[in-house]
Amino acid sequence: MKTVSAAYIGGNWIDGGSQADSIDPSNGDVFGHFQAGNRDLVDQAVACARETFEQGHWADSPRLRADALFELAAALERDAGQLSEMLVAENGKLLAEARGEVAGAISEIRYYAGLARTVMGRTFQSAPDVMSLLHREPAGVVAIIVPWNAPITLLARSLAPALAAGCTAVIKPALQTSVTHGRFMECVNACASLPKGVVNSVNEVDDEVGRALVAHPDVDVVSFTGSTQTGRKIMASAAPTLKRLSLELGGKAPAVIFEDADLDLACAELTRGSLVMAGQMCVAAARFLVHEKIAPRFIEMMKHAYLSVRTGPGNDPQSQMGSLIDKANQQRVLALIEQAGDEGELIVRGKALEGSLGQGSFVTPTLFRIEDTSSSLVQDELFGPIVSLETFGNESEAIAKANATSFGLAASVFTRDLNLSMRASRRIRSGTVWLNSHTRLFAEAETGGYRQSGLGRLHGVEGLNDFLETKHVYFEAGLR
């Protein structure tokens, strides 16, 4: 059984102190082991990243950065099968989801490899013989704090633009997926064109490593994906050193289904879009807002769809939804289902699996109806296969309800009316709005949150901005 070292610093694997188990959430068995890092290892990793940034050629060599990123993508592609299987075993998601995640990470890295050679500034003449050059320069050392729900894709989504920009990095993986992360770092280590010290990593079992990274005076940027609550703590910890923050935080994605919607399409998209990764996805559909005239039919269709979903191990080809990440989250979601029964009407009541799958962290889908938008079930991110349903009578009410939470990460709109879809997409306060679809994510298109769903953007050309500084160089052409 594999044991992952506590840290990877300067191209070396470094052993740490205590050892922790990684658990397969589908059966409760030990999948592997990893060693815990500490504050001293954080100091070593940051010092290595700082020295590599300031004394090496990485920051000044766009072609080197492109070559290294292409090589990393190729290494991940060669290892895609094993990485996918490890994701299933350590995270609990479906094999198809794991394969899609690894493929998405490879695509992300290749996309930014292409951008690495064309990080453009601009030049202009502000007066006769007076020129201004605006350079885009790497921000420095980046701390990347990775969540457990999509640990390969969400790492690549921050690491690739950071490296393309010319930064160096220190990564803190989620403890639940530390063994899979260790395999990712082996792919990093295999890249001959990637200078040692550009990418470093330190594991943790509590919050010592994360706290040390965020507060470290030699870290210039923190890139974090996770809950809004943790994002607030990171902002507070980073405030004394005024770090740049790239935060993709919580979501409560509404799906607005208008009266003229194609209900067959909407139900198919929203079954998949709400239960992807067992609902443990920040942009998963979390609220169904349905026109009151079609609500009865939509409810029956979604009820049938949810009851037909087969929940089971990710490596079972018959499974359509995998497990939650661990027992603690299983118990949390089961408690939310009880609350939904108390405050609303349960249309489909989820439950834990029993029998041979009872040791796993499974919960079947839940759909409940509620009209009180002030309820914590509507206002809070539930992060599981539990979805609320609300009704509306007109367009204005639909938009008001869609914007009724503090989040603004993603939303979707279902209608055959192009003008209505355009109006709704502009009025919904979310960083992404999908029309007649849900959860379409790819490297070329920026994602990010309005309001309490985060700061900055990831993916796309704008994904570089959080890792670049702009410098103004002024000169007068007649001066020597």
C-alpha cells in the first residue's frame, strides 16, 4: 500500500512526522497513507520557490515555460488511467467522472502552455516623443490550496496559469485526496524541462500548513478553491501582508425553468447537472426554480429521474452516482434531509445505502419543495445530492428568486425564447450562466463568482491576470 512523503521540495521527496490514512469512501477501507507536513516544511518550500523565482531563468523564459507545461500534460496523459482509478478509490466519484477530470486537467495545462509564449503587454505614445511600455510580469510565489472534490482539475486550473505567467508555486492538497495528489507530483517530478523548485508541495492533516502558507510573508498570491467560510478566513490571514487573492468559493446555482422550456431536455440536463460528483461541485445545480404552470409535470419528471438513479461504487459500470467524500459528510447530508422534511415537502427522500454498501459514504438523491427563501436550506451551500425546488409566476419573480442568495457562481436558464434567455442571463448575478444546459466547463472560458462566490477569474485568458503584475515603464525618445 502506497505511502506519500510529507513534502516535495526542490525536486526532492521529504519525509515528515506522523502518518495518516487515506480512506476509500465507497467502503471505508484504507486506500493508502501519507505523511503530514508542518510549518517548518512550509518555510522550506516557500524559500525554495522564492529562490527559484528570483535566481533562476523560469520567470524570464516563456518558451521554457511552454515546453515544461506541454511535458507535464504529456506525463499526465501517460498516467491518466492510473490517476483516474486512484481518484475513484480515494474520492468516491464515478470512473467516467474521474476520467473526465484528468482529461480536463490535461486540456487546461495545454491551453496555458500555448498562452505562456504570448503574455502580452502594450505600448503607446502619450505625447510627442513620450512612450509608455506596460509590461506584464509574474507576481512571484503562489500558494495553491486544493479542494478534495476535483483535486486534479482544480489543481491544474490554478497551477497552469501560475506557471504560464512565470510564477513558482507551493501546493497544499486536501487531506482526503493526498495519495492521488502524490501521484500528480510524481508526474511533475518526471518533467525534465521543469526546473526543480518551480513546483513544490506540502501535505497536511489539520490546518497548520494552510495557515502557515496563507500568512507567509514570502508568498505573493494565494489561489484557493473551497467554501466561502474558509475564504473569509484566508482573506483575514492574508490581510497583514496584503496578498493578492484568487478565490473561487461557494455556490448555490439556480436553474430557472420557464413555462416554454423543453422539459425533457431540462430534466436530463438537471439530473446530470445536480448529481455530478454526488452534488459535491460548486457549480452543481442546487435550486430548481420552476414556473408554477409547469411545476406539477416537472416535479413528476424529476421524481422519476431521481428515483431511477443508481447510487453505488465508482468502479461499478452500473453506478450513476458515487459516494460522498467521507462519513462526516454523509451524516451532515442526512441531517439536512431531516431538516428539509421539517421545513418543506420531501418529493424524493434520500437515504444511506445498506447491506454490502453500508460501510460506504453513500446517500441517494433528495428533492424537496420549499417556498421560504430565507431558510438556511435555500441560503446555504448544501454540497451534496440534495436539491430544493421553488416556483415562480413571472419573469421578475424568477430573477428575484435566482438572486436571493449571497452567492453568484453559476446559474442556468431553460427556455425556447432567445430574447428571454438573453434578458435572464444578463439579470442573474452569476459569473456563469448556461442556456438550456448546465455544468459546461472548459479551459477557454473564464469562470468565477459574483458577490460571496469569490474574487478573480480562472480558466481563459483572464485566468492569467491573478498571477501577473503590470509595470509601467516611461521614457522620452529624445533622452539619452
